Amino acid sequence: MSEAPEALVLDELSAGNSGSGGGWKDFVAGSLAGAAQVAIGHPLDTIKVRMQVEKAGMFKGPVDCLLKTVKNEGVLGLYKGMASPLVGIAAVNSLLFWAYSYGKTLQTGSPNITPTMGQIALAGAGAGVVNSVLASPVELLKVRLQVQYNAAARGAEVFRGPVPLARHLVQQFGARGIAWGFWATVAREIPAYAAFYSGFEFAKRRFADLLTDGDASKLSPLPLMLSGSLGGVSYWVACYPLDVIKSRVQNGSAPPRRMGYIAETARNIMAEQGVKGFFRGFSPSVIRSIPAAGVTFATYELVMRALNNNLM
């Protein structure tokens, strides 16, 4: 999911700590680390989404969007929609871990065989498809809450959280209200996670060659963190125009009924804003990817130490 791809590299770190206390500790530490990353990264994600969906001229750029949001809604305006990914991140990451691992094993025949970079990309793409089942509704609720920009002043209905919004969408549109933008999410997740895992794995293997004689399992958290940052940047470079389309679709007035809605939305963006419309809000996404891995790993390490010290 777009909130926290960097949190997924915790799978590598937890593998190195497998003797330190068991899978439930990894799950707790990983979930808290993902939640910390969401909390740190969500303001930039809000700026990104608002830049994506608002008409040209609404904001001069990311800084202008930030200043106007804080001025009109206070600092908490940057955290609108955070509850949805905060609650869903553990389930989404667990599903993604499973799908990615299964995809690698399906191709190599054994979890002990190192996959090629092509197999890594294919497994990542497949995991992205599976991940969309949970990521799509989580993203839908997040996006629609994030763009309640000065909603009360415009006379629009204001939703205080994901549950009231989900209830409203189901009442108004039925099951389509929650599946809104599913295929746009699938279209984004395929290149996004193919690129994320490829970028992460490429960097991890290079660091292993340089630092640990090719043994990636012996890498310390720092090179894994840097690898995760590269994976995060690769994620956005590979999928950003599709993410803009997805945000536009999920912020529409009604769920699309035709399968051609992705191409139709792309044509509308091109007609309104040209090519640059597909990259509005790109810089906050890339900037967020750099510190996100640091926050994720630091939280994971601190939680694991606390659990091991108190429960050993």
C-alpha cells in the first residue's frame, strides 16, 4: 500500500532476529513500526493526495498546499484519513509478505533457492495484485477523508473517520462503494511492488557483496534501511502516474461502472493539466521515502529490544 512500502523490509530484519523470541514478537514489532511510519509519513501523504486530486491552480506547489492546509485546518488537517491505514497496515503487510514469499517459492521450487531479479520482480508484481484486495478499500477511505479540504465551509458532508464513511458508501452505492477503484489499485500495485522489491533486493545484494562477502543475512540494519529507501523511491518512480489516476478515481462522485475508467481518467488528466498532471505531488512522495525506512527500523529495533528484555 502507498502509505508504507518501506515497512515491508522488516521481513528481512526479522529473519535475522529469528532466534530472539518468535514470530509473535516480530508481528508486534513490525505492526508498531508500520504504525510509526504511517504517523510520521501521513502529513506528506495528505499533501500528495491533495495535489493529485485538486484542480490546477488550487495549490502552487507542495509548500503552498502545506501552508494552506495548516492555515485553514490546523496541523491536524495533515492527519486526516490516518486511521484507515493505521488500522489496516498490519493486515495489509501480512498479506503482502505471504504473497511475495509464495510467489518466489512458486518460481524457484524452494524457499532456500535464491531467486533471480526477474523472479523477484514477478513475485512482487503478483504480491501487488493480491495486496489490492485489502489495500484498495483502505486507500479509498484514506483518500476521501484526506481531501475533505475545508469541507464544512463548502457545505459538504464531513466524515469524522473511516467507519462513518464506509457506512455511508455502502448505504449509497452498495458493495461497489467499498470496491471503488479496485482495478485502478491493481494497475498501480503491479509495477509498484515489482519495482519496490527489485530496487530493495538489488541494493541489498550490492551491499552484501561489499560488506559481508555476499551473505545478505549478515547485513546490519543500516544497509537494509538504505536498501529500503531505494525500494521506496523505486516504488513511486514506477507507479506514480497510476497513483494519480487511482486517487482521482477514488475521489470521484460515484464508483465507475465501466472497465475503461482508468484510460478515461488518464485522458481527462491529460486534457486538464497535460503531462505534468500525472506528477503532481510527486516530490512529497519521494521525500517521504527517505526517512521512512529510518523511522521504521528504529521503532522495530526498540520494540524488539523491549520485548526481549522484559519477556525472555
